Amino acid sequence: MKSVKILFCIFVLSMAAIVTHLSVGADNTAKITIDSEVFSFVKPPVVVNDTVLAPAGELADRLGLSSKWDGASRQVHIFDNKGMDLYFTIDTTIYRKNRMIASVSEAPIIINEIAYVPAADVAKAFGYKAFYDKATLTLAIRDPKKVTETSTQTTTASSVATTVSTTATQATTTVQHSLNNSLIPGVGKSIFDKVYKDLGIAAGSYSIGSAESNMRLNTLNINKITKNWELLAKTDEEKKFVSACTALYKKLASNIVTEDKWYNKNSSTKGVREKMVRFKERTIEKVYTFTACASIDDINKLSNALGAIKH
């Protein structure tokens, strides 16, 4: 019996060592966006079992938080100036949130002498929304209270003209887009954010069992909303963007309506409502990953992913 216990302990320790010394490679490197902006980390985030782990210090800094490392206890302390404290211990899924004990799906680890923590759990603990897109290995973090601010950049048309154009008209256009661009080349942030807001409202306003009465999911209203998008599109790139997003919106609405009809037919069956609650959650989570789209192809992939979500 003693030998069995010893072997088991050796196995546990060896597994911990494997995880702790996980290497960063192209196949497991993740991307993190915060309020639609992609952040470059000195030490790149990684994906472990569908969980994005990020360097604790860099993540805290990106979120406006503070962090400390205690080598003796192998513990990371992440905190703000409002009294919220998180304590993560390396190789342990249990962590402390102020005086409460909670758990995460993936334990913090050490990679190249840097402590990595589950990014989504940290973000959510401090009031952010966080959604992971497995297809693109992207964690989208949003601050629900943050209001998009107008850029204060004061680059003049003449200075831009000397580098990108020889005409005043081209220079002015370049300045306007450089002050207000999105992750998608040639697409302004204002139209990007408008589309994202409308998609978020459509998914978030859905109430289980009443999709057909939801104006945001009504074909006539969708046509009006997407027509407004078309009026905002000023460039060929933005027109292509609107076209792809219109198809995405229609697929989103169609899938919700279809699944809702199934629910209404089977609502009296045990477990059906729970399935629909999860369907709604997964749909909203997927819509949130819109902020990580960096190309029209990404939008098309997201559209297909939304259409594939079933109860």
C-alpha cells in the first residue's frame, strides 16, 4: 500500500512539473483584446485546455490593476485600489477572492520563471466581461461601463500628406481614418462599434420563448438597422464590412428564432429550458468575440459559428 501511495505522489508531482514548465509555441499562443484593442504582451498569453493564461504582471497592468509575487508561497496577489484582492497559487485551481474561496478551471502556472494566471477569471473578478473564441484563440475583454472616447490625437492633414499622399483630399481622408480605425483595415471604429452594439443588443435582448415578438430579431427591423449601417459606410472596405455583418446579423436572428420555436414546442419537457439558457449564453459569448475580428474572413467565420450553435 505504501508503494502505491509513493507512486501516486510521484505521478502527481511529475504532472505538476509538466504543466509548470509548459512552453510557449505558435500552436498555443493566444491573443487578448481589451475594449476592441489588441494588446501585445512581452510574454505572450497561452491557451491551456481552452483557458487563456496570461503573465500576471502584464495582465494586471493592462487592466489598470496592481500585482505582487510571493516566491515563498508561490502566490500571485492581484488587486485594485477599491479593496478587491485576488490570491492565486501556482498549480492550484483554488484561489481567494477577498475572504471568499473560489476555483478556476485551469490552475496558474510558471513559464520561463513568469507566473501565468487565468485571464478571464481575473477580468471578471474586477467587473469586466470576458469571452473566449476557440477558433481564433482569442480572449475578448470588455469594460461594460467604459464609454468610447473621442481620440485627442492632433495630427494635421499636412503632416500626414507628406507621408501618405500628395493631395489635400487624400491627406484629410487618411487623417480621419487614422484617428478612428478598427482592427479591420479600412474600417472606421465608429461604424465597427455601431455594428457591434446592434449585434449585442439583438442577442442580449432575446428572452427565451419570445423570439418572434422581439423587434431586434424581426426581419423588417433588421433591414432598417442594416440600412443605417450602409449609410455609415464611406469606403469600399466599409461597404464589404457592412455586407458581411448584415449576413451575420441575419444568421444570428434566424438561428435564435429557429431554436426558440423548438423551445416553444418542447417547453414542458424536463431539461429543455436549461438547454435554452445555455444556448443563449453561448450565443451572447460568441457575439462578444466580434471585437476580436481583424478581417472580413473573421466575420464570415463568426457568422458560421453563430449559425452552428444549437440547443
